[in-house]
Amino acid sequence: MNSIRAFAPATVANVACGFDIFGFAIEAPGDVVEIRKRDEPGVVITEITGDEGRLPRNAEKNAVTVVMLHLLKHLGIKDFGCEVVLHKNMPLGSGMGSSAASAVAGVVAMNELLGNPLTRQELLPFAMEGEKIASGSAHADNVGPSLLGGFVVIRSYNPLDIFTIPIPDDLYCTLVHPDIEINTKDARFILRNEVSLKNTIAQMGNVAGLVAGLMKSDYELIGRSMVDVIIEPVRSILIPEFKEVKKAAIANGALGCSISGSGPSMFALSKGKAHAEIAGLAMQQKFADVGIEASMHVSAINKNGATIL
Amino acid sequence: MNSIRAFAPATVANVACGFDIFGFAIEAPGDVVEIRKRDEPGVVITEITGDEGRLPRNAEKNAVTVVMLHLLKHLGIKDFGCEVVLHKNMPLGSGMGSSAASAVAGVVAMNELLGNPLTRQELLPFAMEGEKIASGSAHADNVGPSLLGGFVVIRSYNPLDIFTIPIPDDLYCTLVHPDIEINTKDARFILRNEVSLKNTIAQMGNVAGLVAGLMKSDYELIGRSMVDVIIEPVRSILIPEFKEVKKAAIANGALGCSISGSGPSMFALSKGKAHAEIAGLAMQQKFADVGIEASMHVSAINKNGATIL
């Protein structure tokens, strides 16, 4: 095999109550990475589309190639040469797991090209390292679901303990991205380092409720558990019309609605595709009311994660 | 029907990571309440056994009768007369849900005597009110499982949202009660009102892991998730030999071990009765090593909660 193309999907991290511990992938959009072997050693980026020229072209500074270099180093492979093309199919700094998708697509493509020396689970730390380049800290709530698919729970970061849980078949996600930008580092910076015990208990109750609701296919419980008393009250101030958009989603049939990752994208979960679409149109309209254009993606939960094309 | 006897089991609240949100009942021990109708109006306590004379005999001050008075008032029943006998079968202030068991047995017995006007779920607020008399605040993590049985999750206190989750059949609890006493109010008082965001995230990960582990019958995950970084480090200082006892439980096959409720009782969860017994003996021995007598109870998780005898 001399060339390979890999797809890695966008993801919704946090999922209301699960800051840093929950995430799931959607079907589309997703980034596509092409790798082509070449005789000359070294990993070089030959083209990036869809980023408006904003991502670094230096292979040692771009998440998509950093993961490849780490993987090659780990495997002790020297003198390997390849050209990399990255197709960005989602906006940067959108809360849709953009850098995670690039890192995952990159590491999955390289692993495939090398004959799959590592399992998907084993690729996770490499993908996390790649995302760190972009967001400043190594998290797994975007790379985990983009790599593995499904609804991902990160029980522990040290040691890394990550698993997926069963989810109801008819659960649909609406992802709405208003055309404004939030820097992930800023979104993390505004958070308080201390949480009241009362809010910690409330959040734990909702975490337990969301896991149980998903595993029991109890849509009502899923909806009641999509409550975030810790992060959302702080980060939502960075998103214009947040309250109105959330209210519109729920009034139009969504089970719940919150911030996707560190925003500004917002997501809703609904029972059935029709509800997801109706809720999404209502969310879009609320942004439009104040002159903000917003793109919308409706999708089932992606159970497979990254794929080779 | 002129008289009734009800049994309400001991309970383990918190279950390591789930402060105020998790609890489960065990098969035994449990409190027994007898109510006998009489012609003269008024609820009177005629006998209490097993409390060494420490509980109030005044019906308006004892959890077991307070719940009855609340229930009668709620139902608009006046001129009702009965005599109440309470058999305490567990020590007070033990972390075994002693006051909750009395309150639950009381309200279940009275409801039965009146022809079951309320469902079990509807009795919950009355039982919580009874426990408040004893512990100073209305919690549901003991009364919930004692009343309903099973592994109980309290998603929210306001509004009260409580449900049970499926658990593996072969899960056994070891409850070890060292002969020392901790006042529930004191145990709550020493807790900090603020939690670091880092610890909140770690605790949420374990809450998610424990719910998923129980629902998936993944014993390893149950064990890995029985980690409490918020409450146990503070409250364990009130329990002599805590670290040694916990270490002994796990070294002898338990999945995990922590404080039962506000202590001083400690509990362990194990796969299979044999492991639960071996772990319990090791725990008992560690207390014995420092001259503390400790009682031990090994039991499956009680799936039925309070019963009429």
C-alpha cells in the first residue's frame, strides 16, 4: 500500500454534565487525511484545504503530522517518507472537536499505512498528544469518541481508563455552529478552580442519571440529566443568545441542549431524527434573529469512529 | 387488620464515589416496627428494644413515630390511636442507616395498617422527614434504598428524582462495624464546602464508571470506580486503622472498600459470597489488631427493601 485516506468525525465533548469525561462522535462532518509514501525521508504537509490558511504547514507544529511523527518514533521507524494532505471539513475553534478529528485521522491513516501495528485503543495516547498541540492540554473527550466511536466515558486520566456505553438506537444529535469563534484555551481559562460541594453533588447526580438513562434507553431520564451546574453557567456567557437558543431547542422537542465542547457550537439530543431537525431549525432561527449565521448538522451517534476510506 | 409488623433493612450510603447520590440496602440486619391499633387516640411508643435506652420515647421526637404522625396528618386522619414497638437491630450512629431503617419501617407499617393509601415512591418524602429528625438534614441515600430496595441513584433532590439501576446477581456486600461511634452531624461538619475542579472531574468519572460497571456487570470496572477523592480522605481520619482495613479488604479479594455512610462502619463489595466473607474476616482482624471489636455482616444486595412481616 502506497497511499491511504482516513476519515475522523466531529465530536461533542462534555455532553452537558460530563466535563472532561463524556464525549460522542457524530456521522458528519469529519476531517479527511491522505498520506502518500515517497522515497525521500521525512513527513511533509503538501496541502491543507478548508482552513483558510490558518493551520501551520510545518509538520512538527500541526496536530495531523505531530501524531504521525510520534507514532513513527514510538515504532522506531526512521527514514520513512510521506506527503500529507489534510481536508478540514469543520471550522477551527468551533467546539466540534476540530483538532481532535485531524489528529485522529492522521494517526489512523499512518497506522493503516504501516500495516496496523497498534490497536485503536493503543492509538489513543498519540491522538491525545496531537490534540495537545492545538488546545494546550491533553484531553480524551474529543479524540476518544472520534477514534473509537460511540458514547465514550473517561473514568480516569491517570491511568487512562476509557470505555464506551450502549446508547439507544433512536438517539439523534443536532449540532449548531454559530459563526463566531472561541479559543479553547480562553474557554478553559475562565473556569473557576473550585466548585461548591453542593454543585459537585448535583453534577454527580446528573452524570449518574445520564449514564443510566443512555444504558436503559430512558429518554426522559436522559433529558432530565442534561443539566450542567458547573461549566455551562460560566461558558455560556461567551455565546450570544445562549439561553434563547437552548430554550428554543427544548421547546421544539429536544430532550436537552448545552454547549458542545468549549463552544461556541451548541448541541441538542433528541429522540428520532425528525425532532432533531425541528429543534435544530429553531436553534438556527434564534441565532439568525440576532444576525448570526449558524450551520446545522443532524446525525445519529456515530458508533464506529474513524474509518479508512 | 389491627396490628402490623414491618422490617426495614440497613443500608450503605455514598458507596465510595457517590456522596449523597448512591445507596443500597442489604438483607440483614434491619429494624422491626410493630403497630397495634387502640381505641384511645394518639400515637404512643410503648417499647424500644436494642437502643440501650438512648432513643426518645416521645412520639413527636422519635423518627419512627414522627413519620407516622406526618403520614396521618397528610391523609387528614384524626382520632387515630396506636401503640408502637421498635426493635433496633443495629447500633445507632454506625453508618448503617440506623435512623433511616427505623423511619422506613415506621412509615411502611403505618401505610399498611391504613390499607396502603400511598405507593412506596410516595412514602419517600415522609421517610426523609423522619430521618431529618435524627441526622439534621433530609437525605435520601439511606431511606431510598431501605424503602425501595436495590441500588438507588438520587439524580436530584429538588425536585426529588430517584431511581434504581440493575446490578449483577453475584455482587455481595461486606459491612464491618467497629465498636466506636461517630455522630452523623459531626461527620458532615468536617467536610469542606469547596471541591477542586480537578477532584470534581475525577469523582464524576468514578460515578459514571460505577453506574456503567454495575449495569454492564463489569466487576473490574466496579472495582476501579470505587474511588472517592472528596469525602473519604477527610472522614477516614475519624476511623482508626482505616487504611489498613481497606488494604486488607482489597488484598483479600474485595473489588473495593470505603466508608459506609458517614462511618465508622466500612463496607466492601465483592464478586461472590466467599470473597465477601474472606475480605470481611480480614477487615475484622485489622480492627482486632488494635483492640477494636467489630461486627460483620455479609449479604447480597437487597432488591426488595422494606417488607411486611
